[in-house]
Amino acid sequence: MPAIGTEPLSEKRMWGLTPIDQLICRIDFRKARYEGEFTPPSNRLTIQYPSWLGGMNWGSISVAENLGYMIVNDTRVAIWNRMIPRKAYDEAGVKRGGHEGNAPQAGTPWGIEMGRFLSPLGIPCQEPPYGTISAIDLATRKVAWSMPLGTTEDTGPLGIATHLPMPIGMTTRGGPITTSTGLVFIAASQDFYIRASDVRTGDELWKGRLPVGAEATPMTYISPKTGRQFMVISAGGNSATTKKGDYVVAYALPQ
């Protein structure tokens, strides 16, 4: 099966909204330790890519069995980490622990600092896309199509929304579903949309605006009473914005 989103990082791939932004990212990359995807952590600042934000670890995949396609979404954001000797870590009282923060690793000789490998403007240092959706032809085991997923409409530098729907591809959290007629439904991105695409070509056929982001996988069902098909998504907000909610949104074709 093909690898998706695993092209090694390089200084040439460092990117920025401004020349200074790019320069700082290139300098930081040159100073860091990076030997490819299996670079082990050490007491020197080390880059990990793919990172614990992705590849394809959010939302699983969907297989359109009758059409012979597997649909996958992925995330492409590097992280940095650095191992700190136990005594120094404890004495420094390193904070920001949690799902994406530092880890004390109690009972071992080391704690670890870590974070996303970002530019001064808070944008991933490597070139976009930062998230894609792809289809694998299961007969040939080759990528049939792949494209960026999501826009910058609801996010931007320093956490300020650009309101510009630039389709550069944003990190994805939540998976796709497929239908027997050849549709792919997915939200998962950092803008507030759920989209329907053609499973054979990737062409976007429809999108619906959500009240907040949806880091979830949609579901679909047919009402046993009316025979009408519904598609439902839980929208609670995403990690890229401060806009949160508690919504369950349902869609259906007109009666």
C-alpha cells in the first residue's frame, strides 16, 4: 500500500508567510536534530515527523467496498521534543503538561519538553498542505487522487481568522464516511464545514456550514419510518479556534 504524507522534511521545505518567518524556520530546522521519520528523541532539540498529531491517526479510514476505494485523511505537522534530565526537569517545574504538552515521565531518568514546530506567527514551519484527503484504488494499490482538505477561513496567523477560504489544507481530526453511490462525507478540518466529494475523482459536490468546527466522523442512517436518509455530525469546536459549542447537526435531501 502507498505511504501518504511521509515525504522527509528538508531546509528547502521550510515555509513562511513572510521572508523573516521562513528564515527563522530554516535556522531552527538547521539547528535541530532530524534524521528522517525514525529520529529518536535526545537531549538535543529533535524534530519528529510524522508526529503524534498525524499521519492517519484521527478518525480511521472508510472503504467503499462496492467501488474499490479506500479513503484516508491525514495530518502533516511536525513537532519538536527535547529530553531533560530528571533532576533538572523537576527543579525547573516544567509546565504545559497534557495531551499536547510536556511529559514528566515519572519514574524514568528523563522528562520531556515538546511542542509543535511552528513559525513565530504560529504557523507550521514546513510548507502546506497540513492536511489532505486521498483515495487509494484497492485494485492497483495506488493513490487515485489526493488533495488538500480545508481552508484558512476560520483560522490564521496568531490565532486570528483570515476569513479567506484559501484551500491550503489544514490539520484533520475526524474521519470520512462513504456511501454505496460514491459519495465521501467528511468534516474534520479547521474550518467550519462538512463536505461531500466524489469518491472516484475527489471533486467537491457540496458543503454545509457548521456553527463551529467538527473534530468528529459523520454517520448516516435511513429512517425505518420514512425511508429518508440522514447524515449527522457532532460539532463541538476544534483545537484551532476558541469557538466551541455543543451541537448535533443533521442533514437530509428534500422530501
